Amino acid sequence: MAYSATILPRRVSAGLLILVLIAYVGPLLYVLATSLKTPAQVNKNPAGLFFIPTFQNYVDSFTPDLLRATGITVSIALGTTAIVMALAMPAAFAISRLRGRAFGFAIACLLVFQLVPAAATLIPQYSLLFQFGLLNTIPGLIAVDAAAAVPFAVLLLVPFCAGIPTEVLDASEVDGVGNLRLLRSVVLPLTRNGALVVGVLTFITAWGEFIAAVTFINDPALQPLSLALLQSIGANVTNYGTLTATAVLASLPLLVIYLFVQRQMRDGLTVGAVR
């Protein structure tokens, strides 16, 4: 019985891991395989695993339009991340200093903001952008993406800020450290792993954002990668090889970023979960 009780959870865990790999890795492998097929191979057997690979789809998709869309996407993701971190870090630190009902009320408000569907905010956001002359502009799209990401970023940063020892903050107050210097010299260094996690997650979210982009951007010259992929889908005929190759190329920068910061993100997520 002891042997069965020990083995069963391991088997269940292994089965769940296999299901997760199939659910997430399977579609990615399908996209990668499709990007290496010719149009004839895709039409003949879309799910075929045995074929002669070709990189012509990558050559065809690597165009000046793709480079322009990539540059626009980078600017949107960087701008959104900068605004979110500049707003979320002070807010998270302030909320972490609250006690009792004030702390619970602040967290509840952030959760309510997260529960509002993104589609429900499109009409008022459209009106605001039109009034301020930011409709169909990159700064307007950055503002919309940042507004949507700030509540979630604050929720993630609060546990890291709450983990700062009170003695350190009291010593800084005794030394007469101002609020801006406190954030820059004390809070940010002590929460750098958490800030890195939030920054990377915000960057990834802004990189692949679609709803706001398709709603507020009409100029083809200002379309990010998410809209560039949409333009690859034709009304009657779609070259799925080129489409999937473009999707793979659009994902490569995120993969490179993850490979560089994976250890720090793992440490940050672990510390945040413990706290």
C-alpha cells in the first residue's frame, strides 16, 4: 500500500505533465512544421510529419514591411513597459505600507480593475484618444496598453515590496532619505527580481497585444506585428507557410529575451510565491 501511495502521485504528475506538453508544445511544433512546408505540401497534408523542409517561407516573409512592423512593436513594448514600471512600482510600495482594511480595499480595487473585460473599455478609450488627438498613433496605443497592464503589475509587485524589512525603511527615514531616492536606492534594488518579472511579462503582453491595435490603428505604416500577421490572411487564399514563418520570426525576440533572463525570472517568481 505504501508503494502504491508513493507511485500513484508520481504517475499522475507525469501524466499531467505529458498533457500540458501536448497542449502547449504540440501547436508550437505544428506551426514550426508548417513554416517549413511548401504550399503544395500544406494543401496536400497539413498535419503531415514527413516532408522535405524548405526555408523559402522565411525568405519570403522577411520583408521591409516585417522589419518596420518589428520596429514599431519594439517601440510599443518598450514604451508600455517603461510607463507601467514607473507607475506600478510606487503604487505597489505605497499599498504594501497600508494596514488593515485600507490594504484589503486597495487590493480589492485592483482585482475589480482586472475583472473588467478589455472589450468593455474600447469605446470610452476610443473617445478619449480622439479627444486628445492620439487616435491612430503609437503614443495612444502605448497609453492604452499601459493602462490595461498597470493593475496586474501592481498586484504582482505588492508581495515583493511587502517583503522589504521594516528596519531598512526605518533606517532610511532616519537618514532623511526622500521618497524618490527611497524608491531608487532602496526599494528597487531589494525588489529587482520581482521588477524584472513584471517588466518581462509586461513586455511580452505588449508585444503580442492585438485588440487595442486593431481597434485604434488604421494606418498600415503604423501596424505592429500582430496586425502584420492579420494582413497575411487573404480573403480567398492564404499562404499558411509564409504566415507561420512570420509568426515564428515574430516570436524569436521573445525567446531570446527569455533565455537571457530565465534564471532571474525563476528566482523572482519563487520569492514572490513564498512571500
